[in-house]
Amino acid sequence: MLQIKNLHAQIEGKPILKGINLEINAGTVHAIMGPNGSGKSTLSSVIAGREEYEVTEGEIWFNGVNILELEPEERAREGLFLAFQYPIEIPGVSNANFIKMAVNEVRKHKGLESLSATDFLKLMREKAALVGLKDDFLKRSVNAGFSGGEKKRNEIFQLAMLDPKLSILDETDSGLDIDALRTVAEGVNALKNSENAFLVITHYQRLLDYIVPDVVHVLYDGRIVETGDKDLALKLEDQGYDWVIEKHKQEA
Amino acid sequence: MSKDQELLDSITSQEYQWGFESNIDQDIAAIGLSEDTVRFISKKKNEPEWLLEWRLKAFEIWKTMPEPHWQNLDYAPVDFQSISYYAEPKKKTLNSLDELDPEIKATYDKLGIPLEEQKLLAGVAVDAVLDSVSVVTTYKERLAQDGIIFCSLSEAVHEHPELVKKYLGSVVPVADNYFSALNCAVFSDGSFVYIPKGVRCPMELSTYFRINAKNTGQFERTLIIADDRSYVSYLEGCTAPQRDENQLHAAVVELVAMEHAEIKYSTVQNWFPGDKEGKGGIYNFVTKRGACLGNHSKISWTQVETGSAVTWKYPSCILKGDYSVGEFYSVAVTNNFQQADTGTKMIHTGKHTRSRIVSKGISAGKSQNSYRGLVRVNKRAEGARNFSQCDSLLLGDRCGAHTFPYFEIQNNSANVEHEATTSKIGEDILFYFRQRGIGEEDAVAMIVNGYAKEVLDQLPMEFAVEAKKLLAISLEGSVG
Ligand SMILES: Nc1ncnc2c1ncn2[C@@H]1O[C@H](COP(=O)(O)OP(=O)(O)OP(=O)(O)O)[C@@H](O)[C@H]1O
Ligand SMILES: [Mg+2]
């Protein structure tokens, strides 16, 4: 589904990603862990198409499409979703209107008709319930005045509405209390199927207790330096990153 | 920020869709302005002597006045001698719609104005002003059943001279300002409305203004009188062909509300704004003022300003009657090289008068957008209240937003509140939309419509829809 080959990216002339290779297949969950500032959010931003980041080398293929040539909205319509680490507030635009527009854009891209108002409302209610958001939140402005936890739930709500092929969750677990974490994780698990894939960025094993990864990567200084199964995450939880840093210092 | 710049430059602006020119046979006054011009216009309209005198007096006053420069605008001076002050379609005095010049009708059709009676099921009565002359007023008979007068001002001069004589210039005095004085001298036509006592006007009244002829100015004049306990909602729309040179529009609107009367005046202004390089466009120098003469009367201005190269406009209320209410709701959009200096004046002279100001400025491109508002509470205006909300929204970082609120409070019992905010549609917000599959133009439209909602909600339904589209169109190609 996703192939990243030797990806290099920089911001304001400063190299951040220094040769990422990553392959994600349908029906799998990958986790990326790594110390602060190692480039995890940068990687997700580059995949999603944020224009501040300049790709200096490498390729990203998504279902056979070279997405580096696509605008961010085109990537999204192709089925790429990023749950932001810091979701932004949009005053004056209601959640309902926002997600309706987004869903219709994706449907249009697939050659489908817009959903009728009643079908849409039904779908919204169902997905809001899935992530534990009350109905009245649909009328409120996108993320405006939301608590940290509500913002993260809203990201997963949007994910559920859009039903993307690849979902990147950038520290969706941070700022969530235990109950919220479980709700969000259960939401993700409910959406998981053999056709889609997830890339979960996290610092903590506790999320991976709920969303069990097939593959775990360690990102350090702009490179994927370790790849393993779910036990790698347990080892990191136990021993921290020191051993990784020690092992790969020379290359940095 | 060079990324933003690139983006701004790379996307071309949406072309002005109303920029066509119609091939209509017209009588145009010789270019230039003199006493003879004033006499020519008055004669053309077969006006009574008193009106000619009034015009000539205004012309004398105007000649002594300096052009104002206090506003936050920068434009090439207007050469008043290079303009024609009067243009009219050749065939006139229509007995029915069928006699209307097909070209004129086609023009209004293109503008989407429902001139034909059958289309008027929509419940809108229309007076259409092309260049200088009011072309046709529809729905007149239905309105006459209620005693409502809705006609061109020229017609009112002949049919209802007592009303015109009494109220013309009563709200905006001849010497009020440079452009209003000029209008008094050379005004061409406009709408006249009188709502009798106790009558609630059964439909929206509407005027469409269009400048068509080349090298002409448009100087229309509207007068609306709402007698005791009456109600009227009035809407004006404006467009102009796309031209390289600047054209002058200097209108005057006067509203009079008697006891318990209410006037709602809405404007969707879409004069040609000039092209992407700032070439051409309308100079829109307009004086709009309403007098709440009666106790418990109410005047409410709503404006959606998207057009014009330069806008200078302050729809105001004089709150003379006790317990009278003045409102001003405004969305002013500037893009490319447009400049707007707009706002309101709320003059509280009666007791327990209230005013509310909601101004939403939106600036994009290299435009400048200023809010200028005055709230004055006179000594005897016991218990006056005002609330002002002035918000600015910036798209990109080469435009400007400015707020100039003035308060002159002479009575200690006044309660005046002012709030102002400035926000920006930045890259972060746009990226959030885009990551969800929503393109930049749609994102801007959604944000702007949300931002302007409080004002758009004031418009009659069908015009609110139109205004929303207009907002989106006028901001296309402005994101970054
Ligand atoms: N806009 C920017 N300008 C300059 N440097 C940036 C910018 N964005 C990211 N960086 C730098 O790139 C590096 C990687 O940042 P990134 O946000 O990708 O890290 P991360 O792995 O997601 O960290 P965290 O675990 O704290 O979320 C950091 O050194 C950061 O300071
Ligand atoms: Mg991060």
C-alpha cells in the first residue's frame, strides 16, 4: 500500500529526514517510536504533503501513485489520513459542516453521489458514538474550545467518517486519560480490516497494548534504525532509547 | 514566507463575472461638469423649477468644498471634468414590460434579476437603474393596493412632489460632504419608497444598479420613508462592466422612520473591483444615512461589500426618537488592490436609544480594509446603549486591516461596549482542511462564511445565498 524509498526531507535548509525506507501492506498496523525530535511528525507531514518541508531525495508510492506529485487534498482523497498531534481550532466552521464537506469531496473523487442529509446524520451519530463524543459536539466549531482529549477523539471521529486506506496516528494517545485511550483504541480496532492499514506514532507501550502492531520501527535522527515485532516496543518501554542511541551514534 | 508569496502569485484571481457590456442605444450628456450640465440633467427629466434651484444651489456649494482626504485610502484624484454625468437608454416612458429594450432586458437577465412579472412569484419587487435612469419598476400595482409607493425618484418628483420636497435632503443635508453635495447637483435617478401608516410591506423591495455606459459616473439617489408603525425591507444590488479606467459612483441614500416604524436596508455591493493588477474599478463614494425620527423606530443597515476599487461608505443612523434603535451589520471584503474605508455613525440624541454595530472585515491580496466608526451620545440622550464588535480577518500577509473607532460620549448614563479581534487564515488551518480532502478555495469559503454568519443571517434568505457565493468568488485565488 505504502512504499517509502530513501526519503530525505528538510525544513529551512535543515535536513530532518535522512533516508527513510518503509513499506506498509494492507491489513497491517505499524508503529513508529523514537525520541523527541527524531522526525516522526516530520515524516507524517511529508507523507501528507505539508509544503514547508522540502523533499530533497526519495519517493513515496501510495497504491501505485507517486504521491509526491499530488496536492495534500488529492492525497487525502486517495485515502490518506493524518490524525494530527496538535489538531487546530477552526472557529466559525461546525464539525458537521466540516466533515460533510470532507466526506463529499472524498465521495466525489470516488465517483459517488453525496450522501443524503438523513443518511449523513445517521452516519455522523454512529461514528460520534464510536469515539464517545456527544451529539452536541457536531454543532460546535471544529476543535474550538475542545479539551485535549476531545480534540483527539475528534480526529478519530473524522477518520471513522472518511474511512481512509492508510491512517497515520501521530501521538493520538498523548493527552488522553485511560478511559479515553481505551475508547479511541477500540474505535481504531473497530475500523481495522484487511483493506486498510495504520501507522501509529507513539511514545508509549500502553497504546500498543490496545492496538497491537504487526511491525514496530524506531526512528532516530531521521532514519529508521530498528525494525521488529511488538516485542521491540516492550524492550523500549523497559530499557528506553539509550541502547538504540548508543548503537547508532556513529551513523548520525 | 516565500512559499506563501509563490502561492499567492501562482493562482490567478477569479475573473469578474459581471463584466459584460451591453450594446444599448444611449443618450449621453457631453463630458464635463458645469452649471449647464446641471441644467441639462434637470431639463432632461423635465423637473420643476424648485428642484433645478435646489440642484444649482448644491452645485455652488460643491464648488467651494475641498475633496476629503482624511480616509485611509490612496487613489488617483478624480477628474470631475472627464466624466459624463448622464446617460439614458434612448427609448423611454414604458407602459409595460414588453416595451423594454430587449438589450436592457437581456442585461438584467444576465444579472439574474427577475424583471418579468411571472418570475416575481419570488416575492421581490424590483426597480432597476441602468446608468442614470430607472428603467422599470415591477410589482407596482400590487404594492399600490396597500398604498405603498415604489417608483423611480424622477417619477416621484412629478407624482408625489409634496413628499419629495419635504424629505429630499432632510437626512443628508446638501452641504453634508463633498460627494453628497455633488450628488445633489447631478443626481440622475434612483428609487423612491413610501410606506403608509400601519402598513407592513408584503414583499422585499429591491433595486439593481448597473453602470453600463463608458466614461459615465453614476449618481443615484434613494429616498425611503416609513410612516408610523410601518415596516419595509429593501435591498440594493450593484454591478458594472469591466473597464480599464476608474468610474465614479457617488450615491446618496436617505431613510426616514416615523414612530414605531422599521426599515431594513440591505446592500450587496459588487461593483467591478478592478483587475488583479489594480487597474480599473469603481470609486464608490456613498453617503447613506437614516433618521429614526419617531419614538421606538428602528433602522437596520446590512451590507455585503465585495466590489469597487475604492470604497468610502458609512451607513449611519440618527437616533432622534426616544427608544429608537440603530443597527449596522457589515461584511467588507477586499482583495488584490482594493481599498475600503467603511463603517458607520450612530448618533444618539433621543433618550434610551440603542445601537449595535457588527463589522466583519476580510482582507486578502494586497488590499487595505479599514473600519471607521463613530458612536456619539449627546448630552440629553439619557440611558443610551451601544455595542460594537469589529473583527478583522486576514488572508495572507500582504494585506492590511485597520480599525478606527471613535467615541464621543457626553452623557454619563451611556453604556458603551466595544470589542475587536483580528485573526488570520494561516497555512496551518488550510493544511488541516486540505488533509481532509477540502481544497483551499472551499476552505476559505467555509471559514469566511462562518466568520460572516452573524451579518449574512441579517439578509433576506435568497440574498444570503447569493451573498455567500459572492464572498467565495471574490476571495478566489487569494489564499496563502
Ligand atoms: N517548522 C520547523 N522549523 C524548524 N525546525 C523544525 C520544524 N519542524 C520540525 N523541526 C525540527 O525537526 C526535528 C524533528 O521534529 P519532529 O516534530 O518531526 O519530531 P518528533 O519525532 O515528532 O518529536 P516529538 O516526539 O517531540 O513529537 C526537530 O529537531 C524539530 O525541531
Ligand atoms: Mg511529533
